[in-house]
Amino acid sequence: DNSISNVLVLGTMLDFGIRQTCIELSDNGIGSLIVSDGVVALTRESQDYTLASIAHGLIKLRYSGEFLNLLNVLKREGSVLI
């Protein structure tokens, strides 16, 4: 089975595009890992609110350092729990 189960998400427009993308992925049973220091919102208040309210269920937040550690585990073990 080659289906997609998780997607790495980073970039701009956290409070619009990224949030909506993650919600739509979740609606389709696909998990999202947002690199929290690799995204930006229009304002600091919006970023804080969005990051605090989005992480649940299939949507996970990790700092870039944590993500890099996950990649190291993935190389060694072939899979990783996000």
C-alpha cells in the first residue's frame, strides 16, 4: 500500500493556507506535521492563536530541531511516530 499517511507542512500564511490545508488533509485521514518555527502568520497574535488551536488529532506541531531528530530516527529505523 503506497497511500500517503502524513504530510510535512511549512511556509507562509499559517493562519490561512496552511491551517486550511491541514484541516482538509485531516478530513481525508491524512496526518500533518507542521514545522512550527518554519511557518509565519500575518501577525504574532494570529500565529500564537493558530498554533495553539490547530494542534490536535492528525495535526502535529514540532520545532525544526525536533523534526531533524525525527529524520535521524527515520533513517535508522525506517519509520517514526510523529
